[in-house]
Amino acid sequence: MTATHDDPALIALDWGTSSLRAWLLDGAGRPIEATRAPLGLMQIADRNFAAAFDAVAGAWRVRWPHLPALAAGMVGAAQGWVEAPYLPCPAGPDELAGALAAVPERHLFIVPGVIRRVPANVMRGEETQVAGALALRPDLAARSRLVLPGTHSKWVRVEEGRIVGFDSWMTGELFAVLKDHSILGRFSRDGAAAPGADEAEAAFLEGVDAARAAGRASGLYFSARARVLAGELAPGAALDYLSGLLIGEEIAAAWAPGETPLLIGDAALCRRYRLALARFGAAGAEEVPDAALAGLWRVANAAGLATPERS
Amino acid sequence: MTATHDDPALIALDWGTSSLRAWLLDGAGRPIEATRAPLGLMQIADRNFAAAFDAVAGAWRVRWPHLPALAAGMVGAAQGWVEAPYLPCPAGPDELAGALAAVPERHLFIVPGVIRRVPANVMRGEETQVAGALALRPDLAARSRLVLPGTHSKWVRVEEGRIVGFDSWMTGELFAVLKDHSILGRFSRDGAAAPGADEAEAAFLEGVDAARAAGRASGLYFSARARVLAGELAPGAALDYLSGLLIGEEIAAAWAPGETPLLIGDAALCRRYRLALARFGAAGAEEVPDAALAGLWRVANAAGLATPERS
């Protein structure tokens, strides 16, 4: 019997700072099995990446010892398993596939990150999500603008299927550190009641509108506290207002009138970006909820890695 | 014998979130004795403000039981000893003196904060520093622009000796939380060698220039990491570059061409603001290193509080 499309063809890993997701894919790139473990770079002691890999993919390798594995994300950073140096723009699936770093002891390959120079900017993991989003939405490959909201939001320009430029906003991390460690999170940390969904959304949109009107928001961050002290905002809604300020500021700086960007990532977060973009006049932004798997499959194919193997 | 100008006339307290400074002043507002204790609002358990007051000023009160005391700062906040509600702009020494909150059990008065509405903004403590700076520099009372750099930087407009408007930037706190808790402080937290003074200043000015060129900096924060990964910036200088981005962003938003603001506060911080302002073309900014004491004296006099008492 020869191998079929239903046989395993690739072990795919999305390996970031705080988590590791892994899939066993068939010859059409469909997941046969999936798993997830809290084995991101931050959790792995003594750089024991091999043990982490075995914990999520070892059982598959026992059954299919020759199955190739492809990983994307921070596992290829300098502090990762094996460094996969940044590729310059323009970079698409073919360029990424041609610059994989190898971990021979596990027949594993790692997708490189992408760098833009002047001013310097880097991504690692997002390049694979972009490849996946374009595989899912080939109509956007010719020329498009993709937004990957998150800890370090990326706004990416694509031309002819390749990343030609991008910018980064630390919106997610900025929100997290201000919430957990600054005076702006004090009301919530002191137990202010969380607002209802409608009140939260209204406060969020007030923040978006304020940032949009000002064009920038750093001079407004403190108003997330001052408006509460002035009785204009419920203490529990201060962080929703702040979230609106930060996302509004990102859009004010990154979005160009007329653009309808494609949003890639977590559904709840993409929804907030969609609401905020609508306030700027960019209605109808579409979403791709999770593009990592499709991107790993796309790069694996460009590298000639995905070959079905019979058990 | 009657009281003279050399006899004690006032106990003055600058009472903030993290420290408490106290002075015994003579009838000309000159310090006879000074003390400082780590008894800010954050350190005081069970709201035992009376015990904190006694710890720094109790010995003076034993000798001069009727000496009035005047405090400014967060001690007058809702979470302080007694709330001194915010006064609306315009507010100067006379308005502040007319709205003191009283703590009768210790013959203590507290200076109110100031609020600006639409958008809401508050200060508490800075209003007294502004009164002090104008007492020290009466030539600036008619019309001036004062900058109080710090945790929550204030840019204040003064007309006819009164605060007519102000804005807040969380520059100091933003820097602190990004340094201590975000990926931008990782190099330093992981032990990157601190740069020499010249290298630190050069990186700081690069950050100022980048923020100035862009007009806003939130899209550049991540470059404090990316430039290191790209080999453009020493790991130990990443935080100096970030400091330049944040201060540059504040100035880009707050400073109007042609203005030469007066800087009030910590000398090292004022020096960084002076360097940054010079990059924007605002050379020659002057400084008032510590205006709290002069402000407390100015408000006490406006309130008729400062009366020499013989021991």
C-alpha cells in the first residue's frame, strides 16, 4: 500500500514565548490530532527544548519516526533552541522556506523571522501567520494590509505574496503592564466592580474616539484615572477606556484612510479592532482567526517537507 | 520678649505617595530644621496618618504646641488623611489658601489639588510647587509655561499668577513599568552592561530625535528592542533610547514652538528635559530644583497661617 493523503505528512508547531501548540497534519494539511502545552520559552528550564518537543510530539514520532517537523515562533530566536536568523524584506513563503534552521537531532526545521531596517523592526512567528492568511485568502496576496493585533501588534504590507514592510505597536503589552503595575490599574486592583458588556464597550469606544480626535494618546493615558476622579467614568470601566485609547492610538498612527485591513488573530481582540476601525471609517474589516497552522503548512510545502508517511 | 523672624512660624509638609518631607520654618520662610521619612501614603498602615505626622513633627510640637502645620500632596486625596477636594482652574495661591482642608486634631491644614475639566485632568502637590516657583520667579507670574517632569509630568499654563490649564503625561511611570515589566527592559534585567555616560546620552538623544521626527512614539517603542537585535544599539543602552522616545514624545505633543518652559523638579531629570528641549529648538530652559517648600510658605501666608511663636 502506498501512502495516501490521509496519512500523516507533517508535525507542525507554533512555539512561542508562553505556549506550544502542535498538530499532526495529513497530506492535505488537515489536522489529524492537535495538542497544546504550557511549554513556551519562558517555561522551559535549562533550555531543554528537546524534552519539550518530545512531550508534545514524541508519541507521533514513535509511530512515524521519519515524519518531518516544522516550527515557527520564538523557538527560533537567539534565546530559543536553534537560532533562525531574521530574513530581510521582501519575504514570502519561498524565502522563508529557503532559510529554515535545522535541529537535526529531532528532524525539526524552524521558520526564520523577518527584519525590516531603518528603522529596525522584527517579527518572529507573524511571518508564518501572514503566509497562512494569504493561503486562506489568495485574493489578498497581490496587495494588501494585514493586522495582527496582540502583545506586539504588527501592521504588515503585502505585495505579490510577500511581506514588503511592517510596523510594530506594543499595544497589548503596554495595556498589560499599565493594568498590572501602573496607577491606571489601581481601581481594578482595589476591587472596582467590572462593568457590564455594554458599559465596557461604551468606555472602550470613548477611548477610541478620544485617541482619534487627538491623533495620539500618550497625553491622555492619565485621563483614564482623572476622568474617574472627576466622576465622568466608572472606576471599573477605566481599563476599557484605556484599551480604547491604546488601540485608537495604534489605528490613528498605522491606518491609512481608505484601507480595509484584514485582521488575523484572537477573535475577541479582532472584534475590538473591528469596532475601533469602524470609528475611523474603516467598516467591514474581515478576520482570519488562526493562521499559524495554514502558514506552517504553506511553508512546509514550499520547502518540500510535507511527505505522507504510512504507519 | 516678642517673637522675631527667627522664631518658628510654620511646620511645612510635602506629603506624597512614597515619602514625607517636613520643615520647621522661621518667620521669613527659611528652614530652621528639615527632616524626611519613608512615610508616604503607600507606607502608612491602617491610615494611621496621625502617628506618621507625630513621628516627623511631634518633637517640634512639644516645644511649640500652637505652631500651625500646612501639608501639600496626596495626603489630601480621597485615600489620604482628610480629603481636600480639587479646585477648578484658574487657581493660584489665594484660591488654594481659601480652600484648605483642616485636620483639627493636629492643627494641620491641607492644600487642595486642582482639576481641569474637558478632558478631565487632575494634579495634587504640583499646584503648590507652581505657587513656589512663581514666588521664586515672580517675573514668570504674568504669563508662563511650567513643566514638572516626573512620574506624571505636568505641563502647566500660568496667567496672572494662577494655573489656567494643564496636561499630564505619564512619562515617568510609563518608563518605570516598561523598564521593570516589559520586554524592553529585558536586556537590562538580564544583566546587560550599563553604558558609559556619553553612550547613554547619545542613545537618549537618538530616541528624542526619532520621536521628534515621527511626532509620536508609540509605534517606535518596540524599536528599543528591535534596534538591539539588528545590531544598531547596545543592549545596555536600550533603556536610554526608550527614555528619549518617551520624553521626546511628551515634548512633541506638549511643547509649542517658541516656548521656553521653566523646568521644576529633580535636577538630573530636568537636565534630560533641557537636552531634549534643545533638540526641538528650545534652548536655554531654566530650572527651579525644588519649589515645594516655597509653595507651602506662599500658600501659608495667603491663608494667614504663618505666625512666629516663641518657645
